Amino acid sequence: MLAKILSGALKGIQAQIIEVEVSANQGLRSFNVVGLADTAIKEAKERIGSAIKNIGLKSPLQETRKVVVNLAPASLKKEGSHYDLPIALGYLLASEQTNFNPHDKIILGELALNGDLRPIKGALSFALLASQKGFKQIILPRENAKEASLVHLSGQSNNLEIIGLNNLKEAIIFLEGQLTVKQSKFVLADFIKQPAANGINLDWVKGQSHSKRGLEIAVAGGHNLFLQGPPGTGKTLLAKAAISIMPELAPEELLELAQIYSASGFGLNEPWFGQRPFRAPHHSASEPTIIGGGSPARAGEITLAHRGILFLDEFPEFHRDVLESLRQPLEQGEITIQRSKINLNLPARFFLIASANPCPCGYYNEASKSCTCAPSQVASYQRKMSGPLMDRMDIFCWVSSLKYEHLVGEPDADKETTAVKQKVALARARQKERLRDEGLLINAEMTPPLIKKHCPVDNASQEMLQKSVDAGDLSGRGYHRVLKVARTIADLAGRENIELRDITEALSYRQR
């Protein structure tokens, strides 16, 4: 007899339908899986045989049957252990040990040897697929039910039933109509979390008012920030404090992040989930680690930093090919990974904070201490930060050395952090409302036509911008980035129109 169960496969963070066809005919005992299955799927026959035997039914390893499992479409490479449950149910259906209607259901789950269901990755992606395709039910391990319930944030759940089950026996009883499963209740507050109380905040940073202002503007509009200065002046502390002034995730942002982390195999019960991501890879990280790829293909740090911050400390120490590969995602907000057998588009709408010393010793152009580097060393060090990459930075801040009186002062009970966070939240709310019709959230996402529409400037501002462009201080890209930064400065001040002072401040942050 032939049985067909519908399941799914992950391609990046997106899911697609997979048909699990099971043929169980009398013949020499064998169990074969075809359809470009990886090792984890081919090993499923041992897990499935043991699980079926342990719930009191006849496993394919006990009967004289020739079992063939086909995963269609056969041209797509299949990976993962979530095909265990659909294959097991397909075999039981084909061998007439159970009887149910598999129509309008997507089934996923990894089996333990005793028949228990273990959690899978990508549950939210599969739930979104089931919703978009009009399925009535998605059946998966109980531990994934809460994660899959985030599909309700999409506004297209179409009354999809999310059925979380504990084991194979429970799945059979449910499908046969002998068991009622209570739906997992969706509560948005369960997913959105406040930053940890012991996290670094802006009040820890002493002095550095100019750099703090640059950080405030960068966070408010999602602009790329470059921090440069001598060692020990607080560049890393400033970057880490950025997360303390970022607003809470909007529901649509939470859905995007949850899909990324779910498909990447991270549990949504982690203490950091529900907060803005802050990713800080080491400078020895490889290109696939940063931008994604590898075998099997996975999301990189730029995708895991989506809607948050990617912090690259010791920026010139990263491999040059890694830094240059950041150009496309910084400009487009997504990364396209092309390999011989895969072609993936992954979201990467992060904003970059980079920090660097001005030279190998760290004291080039520092008044209080002389630089010990040769001119050739300084030039070689700075050449690692190419012009095209630096042109994609919106705000440059020099983090200067501190005086003793700044270091011994006590933080003012988080008052500065609270005030700045409120300003940032209001500025982002104005941007979201202004860009609502375009489906954008922050100023940094604006395209040139939208910049022309939402960033009009007066004659005095035009004259100043013209001088900077004609003098070669601003490229075409830099011109648009200055306008976006000026728009954010006006939003922070609560002004509807961009004024000359906004343009002046934005231009001051373009000086390296």
C-alpha cells in the first residue's frame, strides 16, 4: 500500500512543502530512503523501528516488507531529523496498522528510541508555511508549540491549529480522532523581554558627550557608527551600552527575529530572546561565519543581528575579505548567498558599530602621548579600512582620552540611559509613522526616492550641501546618508522639517 504525508524542508529561513511517500509491500526485508536525503534522514530507520516497536506495533524491521520512502521533490537536498514522525506515520498508514486522513496537515518531529518526540528547529518557519498554504493543522513536538504560536503575529494564521504532542503513540491516537489536544495560548508578553538588569548602560560611560550624542543618533535612525580613538577610552563600552537605549521590539520585528533564530537552531526560551540582538564576533571569524553560508548553509552574524546591532571590535584586524563582503548587506539590508548547489536570500537589516585604533600602537594624532609607529605602518593599518566601506559609514566619532575627574565620578542612577531611551523611542515612532505606507521602520532604510520625499531642505542647507559635494567631501552615497542622519536629528528634536543646524551636525559627523 502507498501512503503520503506532508512535511517540510528548510531553505535558509524559509520552508517549503515536502511530500513523504511511503510504500510498504510484501517482499525481502529492506528499508530505503530516496530523494537526496542526508545521513540524519537515512539513519531514521533505526529510530523509527525502535519507536514503533516500543509502542507495541510492528516495526519495519520485524516484518518481511520492502519499504521505500521517497522525499519529493527529489531534486532538493533534504537535511534534518524532523522527517522521523511523518515517515513513521506514513509506514503505519501504508502497513494498515492505523487509519487516518493526512489531508490538510503538515507533520514534523524527531523520534527518540522509546517513541518520544524531541524538539526540531524551524518550527515557526513551518507554521508560517502551513498558514500561507491554507493548511488546517500543523503537528509537531509539544516543546515547539509555543514557538509555532508566534505565527499569529503574521496576521495570516487562517485559524491554523497548532498541535503539540509528546510522543508517537499520542500522535496516532490524535490522528485517529480519539484524543483532543488543547491549543497553545499565544501571549505576546511571554516573548518580549527587558534587557537584563546587570547589563551595561549609557551611564557607565564617563565623559565622551560627543560620542554619546553620535551613538544616540545612530541608534535612533539605525545609522552605521564608526568609533575611533586611543586604547582604553571607552569605545567598546560605548558600543555595548547601545543596547540599553534601543526601544523594545515591535511585533513584526519579533516575528522576523524569531523566524531567523528558530531556523538557526536557537531555542526561543533563551534569556536573551525577545531583546534587540547584539552580536559581537571575534576578529578571527571567517567569511561564512559573518555573512552566512557553509555546508550546510546557515545564517551568519549579519543575519543573527537583524533589527539589532553588529559590533565589530578591532575593525582593521578582521580579514579583508570579511570586511569587503559587508558592502552589499550594508547597502541592501539583505545578503544573497550563492554556492554551486544553493542560492539563499537572508535578511540582514542591522546597523554596524565598528571600533578601531588609529594605528598599531593606538596613539596616532593623540595629544597626550606620542605615536611610536612608522608612517608606513600607520598607512598600512589604515588601508585595511577601504574607502568604499568607510563611505557606507554614516557617523564618525573620535573617542578621546579622559581626564581624572571624569573617571572618579559616580553614575547618576541610570537617569541618562532612561532619558535617551525615551527620546530614541519617540524618534523611532515618528519614523515608523512617516514610513508606514512604504513598509519601512527607520530612516536608514529609506531609498533615494523616499529621501527626496521625506527629507526636503531649505536654501541655506542646500548651499552647504552643494559646497561639500563640489569640494569632493561628499560622494553621492554620502550626500544621501547625510540627509538621512539630518532627518533623524530632526526627529530626535521633535521637528517636522529639517533645519540648517540638523544638516550642520550631520556633516560634522562625516569628518574622519
